[in-house]
Amino acid sequence: MPTPHGPWTIKSTEQIYTDPFVQLSLDQVIRPDGKDGQHVVVHIKPGVCVIAVDAERNVHLTKEFHYAVARDSVECVSGGVEPGEDADLTAKRELQEEIGLEAKSWKFLTTVDPFTTIMKSPTRLYLATELSEVDTNPEGTEQIEHVIMPLSDAAKMVANGQITHAPSCVAILMAESIVS
């Protein structure tokens, strides 16, 4: 049975690939212009991105080699929400695991969609403040450097293209406008 999907109509959906992180589906569709077509959708599990800001307005970021972009990337603490896990708990877990911080104060900022044409990957952004140090517990694939810098410097790095991770860019710019 065809299903309306905005100005599109989905005639059928086939799951092409599935693993714990990614699902790829292929839809047979009627396009907005009325012609038959196909549309692929990449589903990545939902994520979180945490901008941690200390009392001196320094941000605590990560620097890590990321396989897909084949380079080191400076970004906020980020990670995937495990099935059945609350995103708020994921944010707290990731902050502790990746850079060894806990926060007394948490503020949900917004949800961003890093990609909107063929990829579905909603990412919840959080501001963490009133920080204290704890032990890290990175995953086996993570070799993370804890980077600390003034929030204003991080915003400049967004503006000049040195920080490119989209959720981090949004979180940094939002934090700069609300953290006093």
C-alpha cells in the first residue's frame, strides 16, 4: 500500500544493510513530479553531543582520529545512544568515558539533524557545567586527547573551519551565546 511521505509517495521499502550502527534502506517511490524513482535512506543511531564549559569559560573538547574523514578532528564529546538508553544518561556516560568529567548542571540545548537529504541521525545537544574530574573509560576504538581552550577560541575555530563536526559547531556557537 503506497504511503504518503511529504510530497513523495513510498511504494515499498527494502532493508539493504543493517549493523549495530547503520541501517540502509531503499525506497521505491513516486517523486514529487509524479515520476517513479528510488530514494535511499541511511539511518544512524541517534546521538548526543556535549559541550562542557568550566567556571573560567574554557571548553573541554576531544581530539581524535576519525576513520571516515581520515584525520584528527577536534569536537565536543559525542556518542551514540544505545538501544533502550535514555539520551540524557548517554550524555553523562560519554562525558565521563571520553574525557573523565562529571557535571552538576546539565542543560538540553536542541536537537540537530547533521544531514537531511539521505541520512537520518538526530543528535541531542547538551551544555554541561559545574565540572569535576573522574576517571575516563574510553572504548577500545577510542584514542582521545582531552583538549581545553577558551570558549571564544573554540568559536573562532568553528568560524575558520578548524572545527567541522556539525553538532559540535552548533553546540559551541550556542554555548558562546548563553554562557556568562
